[in-house]
Amino acid sequence: MRLAKLLFVVTEDWYFVSHRLPLAVAAQKEGFDVAVATRVGEYGEMIRAAGIRLIPFNLSRRRGNPLREVTELARLYCRERPDIVHHVALKPIVYGALSAWVARVPVQVNAVAGLGWLFTSTTGMMRLIRPAVRWTLGRLLNAQGSLTIVQNPEDRALLIRTHLPETRLRLIRGAGVDTTLFHPVPEPSGSVCIVLAARMLWDKGVGEFVEAARLLTEAGVKARFVLVGDPDPDNPASVSEATLRAWHGKNGVEWLKRRDNMPATFHTAHIACLPSYREGLPKVLLEAAACGLPIITTDAPGCREIVREGDNGFLVPVRDAQALAVALRRLIDNVTLRTKMGRRAREIVLAEFSQERVIAETLAVYHELIQ
């Protein structure tokens, strides 16, 4: 009997490795014939080494010809004849849903990994097109044989307002975290180190983090404020490399670029911070929490899913560097509070956000659709 063919569509190979590779491997063990279509960069060999068939496919995240890309994706579906396509993130969802309709793919899973810059931008153009995007999403995601996975209740409610029936929505909270790989170690010695690990985007709150560092340094606080991540030129909200270099070395700010060994990075830190404007459910905070770090993030969709105010960290308003500085100082000055909150952060991850739990819930969606 032919194995059911599962095809992931993701824009970047690094993102697939970081957020979906363990799921793909688990699906393969479950009996699926698994492949991924993505832009192939330095992570291609890692995907192949895991036994997942790799199909090079470039889907531009910013520019590009929509008609050409939809057509090429539809041709890919006609050639591969998948039983399930799993689209990850907004552009693959929109283009993939259109292509799946053209190619008559029987089943599709659309994973909303956060609504991103399109829904956080305050520019006039974005405000004008946002209602049209919502309308389009509601109709594309309501196709027969389609289920949509959201990571937080706010995104779920937003899609329901687009008239997407609740019966087509499944809430699975994040991509999960490997709690064996990400584990606590004793707090490091030296100056308190606060890590913001993310793509260097303005809507990740990078500017507010740097401003909070300035406020605290000028107030006499001695701490390290470490940015871990690269700019993302394909994203309109990217911070320029010139700006990052200008920040480095001032007011305790350090820019370390991207790090592949994130457990080791968190093991050098005392506090994790992500003052983002909106997220799906940030994997980096789950990883930090699994390492036993207290968390400071924003009271925003996705971010608030991880932090219980005053229990495993603090929530601050979006775009508020002053409030961020106050929250950071509370933890910088209090090792006992850091230890208590870090312990609770790991307990919450173990109970609610383990990789095993997320994989099981996602496999259940596949089986629901192809039963």
C-alpha cells in the first residue's frame, strides 16, 4: 500500500530545521512519505541527513511575481501529488492555498506561525490593505479538506472574525521545545546578562531593548544587553547592519549575530527578553524558559502565552522602553527572584510546551484529515 505523502512548504530551510524538522521526522516514523519544498541554503544537508526528501523551491518572502510563484507551486503539487500539504507561515499559506485549489490537492494544513509585520505595521498602506488580507484569508482557509493551526487565542479570534468557521481551526501552542537539549545550568558568574535572541527586526522590540539598556546604564546599572541574531533584508522591518554595529559597545549593548548553539547561548545568560509587538508563540522564549531563565516580554499576542505575570517573568506594554527598563532592573537587582522565576519557567514548559506534546497534537490533525 502506498504511504500517504506529506509535503511541507516553508520559505527557508533554516526555519524548517528550527521549527518543523522534529515533526517531519516523527511523521516519517508514523508512516508518512515526507518531503519539504523550501529555499535551500546552508541547512539543506541537515534536512537530508534526517532522511527527509528535499525539494529546492524559492518562494520570495518580500518581492517576486505572485502569479509566477503560484503557478510554479501548483506545478510542483501536480508533479508530487501530495496527500497532505502543510503550509507554514502567511505567504506559503496564501500562495499554497491557491495552488492547492488549482492542483486539486485533497488535504491541506495551514500553520499560522504569527501574523507578523503585516499585522503589526502602523503605516497607512498596511492599514488600508489589512482588511483585504483578512477577507482573503477567511475564504482561502475555508476550503474543503483544510484545517488551520493557530498558536494563540488572539490569532484564532482574528480568523474567526474573517468568517472562518471554528470547525476549521485547531489551537496548537507553538512548535514545542526539546526539554532535554534545552536544560538548566547554575547561573553564570559575572555581570548580569540579558539576551534578546531573534531576527533583528524593529517589531521584535529591538529598538526598545537598546533604549532600555541606555536608560539603565545611565542610571548606573551594570549589565550586559546582548542581541543574538542577524538582520533579515527580506523583511521590511529589518534593522540595518550599520545600526546594529553602531549600537555595539555602547550602553552595555553587544551584538553577537546569529548563534547556532542556542542552549550554550542561554547558559551564559541570566534573563531572556523579547519585547515583541506580536508573535505566534515565540520558540526562542520556550527554549529560554526550558533553560531555566526568567522572561521579560510584552503583553502582546503570543508572548503572553508563555509568561505568567510575576510568576515566571514580567509582561510590559508594547513599545514602552521605560516600562521594559523598570522590569529588567527588578530582575537584574534580585538574584533570588531570578532563581525562583527561572525554576517556574522550566516547570511551565515541561507541563505545557514540550516538543512531544506539540508533535502528537499535529499528527492528530493529519490523521483527522486523511481518515
